[in-house]
Amino acid sequence: MREKTESRLGEVVRFALTGGICFLVEFAALVLLKECLGLDTLVATPIAFALSVVVNYALCMRWVFRGATDGGAAAKAGFAVTSIMGLVLNEGLMLLFRVMLGEDAVLLTLLGYPVTMYMLNKVLSTLLVMVWNYFTKKAVLQSGLIQRLLRHS
């Protein structure tokens, strides 16, 4: 029992570190796309999200959910489906926060750089989507959920 608890704790820690790395990738891409290329946040968000999903997939398969590579095509399909659902949730939250909180107001200046509301919106949506990602990706990559669904269809 203790070994299983320690294993689960290690998995959660690895997932959190992976999430942090992926957040940095996604946040940096979002800021670059919006600030340097002038894209609207609702256009830049899915592009940045897609970049972070590639990094997330590689880290989850090799490091977070050990043994997950045994799932083959079904695990990849499941990961893609949960990621697309996460993207839809992320985009919806960014829209909701834009409507509720705005996105252009400068909250503060940090090291001479303005921190605007869309950046806070991204942090909030990321925190909510992170919870979704952990449980859905775990279910897909470790439980054999996709394989069972494919057998019953």
C-alpha cells in the first residue's frame, strides 16, 4: 500500500513538473503570437496549446505515466482526443474570461514589461485545464479505456 502511494505521489509530482514546462511553452508561444505577430488571443491560444500538447505528449509517454507506451495507437488516439477536449475547454475558458474580465488592461509592470489581463486569463484557464488533463490522460494511458471501448464497438 505504501509503495503504491509513493508511486502515485511520484506520478503527480512528475505530472506537475511536466505541466509547468508545458505551461511555459504555451504561455511564451501565446505572448509571442499576440505581442509580436499581433494575433488575437482566441487565434493564438489554440496554436500555443498545440505546441504545448506535443511537448506534453512526449513527456507523459516517456516520464510521467511509466509504461504508457504499451498502449500503441489506441493510447495515441486517446491522448489526441483528451487533448482536443482540453483545447476546447481552454478556448472556452479564455473566451469566458475575456468576456468577464477583459484582456487588455495592464495589471502591473514587471521588469519593465506590462502584464495584461489576457496573461492572467491564460493562467486561470491553464489551472482548470490541468485538472482535466491529469484525470483524462491517466484514464486513457493507464486504464486501457480506449482498448476496452474499441473492443465493445
